Amino acid sequence: MDDSKRLPYETIASAAARLGLSADALRARCRRAQRRDGRRVVAELGGGITAIKLGRRSWRVLFPPAPGPTPAPAGGRSI
């Protein structure tokens, strides 16, 4: 897979800092929410945040994309 198609997964440490948690607390949440998805182990953490398990203890976290600007109403007039 080339770099342009690679998903922006974050390490547990950087994701924990973004969420205001310790790395151990985030790992614990991942363990409690983990389930099999084919050959992968994933954890849906809520709010569109997903973690994927890479090994025995290694996780990577994917945050949903930031919402874009709200489009202007049709006709160019707002109420």
C-alpha cells in the first residue's frame, strides 16, 4: 500500500494524550472492547474511534476525520 492510501493510525501514547487518558487506561479500554473481525482484533471505543490490535500488546488508534465546513444554504441567503 502506498503512503497516500495509508490510514492515519496513532500510537496508544499519542491517542491517550489526545483523549486525556493514560496509556494504560486506554489499553484497558481497548482490551474490554476488543472483538474479532475476520483475522483482525478491533475495539470500537465510541465516537467513531477505532483501535486495531497489531500483536500481543500493541494497539493503533484511528480517529474519525474532522468535520469540514458547513456548506452555505442554496440560494446564497441565510435566515
